[in-house]
Amino acid sequence: MTAEEVVRAPGDSSGPAVMLRVHATLRLLVAALITFTVIVQLVEALTRDENPASVTNFFSYFTIQSNVIVAVVLAVAGAIQLRGPDPHWLDRIRGAATVYISITGVVYALLLSNTDVNTPLPWANVVLHYFVPIAMVVDWLVDLPERRIEFRSALVWLAYPIVYLGYSLIRGPIADWYPYPFLDPGPHGYGYVAVMSVCVAIVAAVFVAVVAGATRLPGRMIQWRD
């Protein structure tokens, strides 16, 4: 019996089918929660009385971008999961999204927890910086790809953070605004920015190694066949 038949069989209450539906539903719910949180946070940032944010600045935060990426990936993955196993291309996109949101969670916890990063709503801050990173890591671990992802090929996942860094440093002087203090060369110079950027890059590479390496773990919690 194929995965699609397991999911679609009428009246089927088998364990695998139920597990798949529950997991797909949870993915869609988390995607909806992220979407709701980002919209609420955007409205709050644009309409507050003091220092209202601009739309461009708001979406220039790595936190917002990585959460939007996760929302899209989980929505697509949840919809596909109801029809069958994740295709190989989606496994790689899920891996990339897991790396990006992990960077968000860890960098925030280590460097930015006491810094204004435009998430003044306490519950929204918890959702975007804590809940979503944990939820995405758990999602990756409970539904690991059936095929291994080699570290060398996974290094392409670093392209987006590198492009983001370049974008932030180029736009910063033009807009006279930087999304994060460690990207602002004003207080300490570009040497400090370079050192901090290298540190974040090392953390990102470690996450790539861990996420890709997890595909070597034996067994899967989500079973596609009886």
C-alpha cells in the first residue's frame, strides 16, 4: 500500500494515516500562527505613536524574513503531506528553513534578547524568536528525509544569510538604519562588524552541519508505509 493510499483510504483510521493528518494539520496551524503574528506585529510597528517603522525596515529583519520562509515552507509541506511523502526538493527547502530559523532563535538568545528588534509585543516576541525555531527543529527531526543530505551540498543553504548580510551592509548607509546593532559599523567600526559576521557565519555553518547530519539518523517517527 502506498503512502497516498494510506492517507486517502476512506474510513481508514490506521495509526500511520492519523499520524500523517495530525502532523500535516500541525504544520498548517503553525504556518497560520506565524502569518497572524507577523501581520499583527507589522500593524503595531506601523501605527505606534513613537518611532513608527517603515514596511521596508520591518521586512529587513532576518527574524521576519526567516519566519515568513518557515510559514511558506510549512504551509506547502502540510498540503503536500496530505497527498504523500515530501519530495526531495521539499526536503532540502525544509532543511534550509530549519537552519535559518535556528539562526534566528540562537542569535536572538545570545546577542539580542535585551535589544529592540521591533518585536515589542511580548507574545509575538515569544512566537517569532522561541516557539517557531523550536517547532521547526522538532518538525525536521520527526520527519527526516528518507535520503541523506550531504554537508557539502547543504552548504548552498548559506547563500541566503550571506546575501542578507550584503543587503544589510549596503542598505544601512543609504537608509541610515541597520536591523541589528552588530551590523552597525557606527559605534565600533567595520572591523567589529566583520568579526561578528564571521561568528554568526560559523554558527550558521554549524547548524548546516547539524541539520544535514541529522539525515543520517536511523529510523523515522513519521512512517509512510504499513
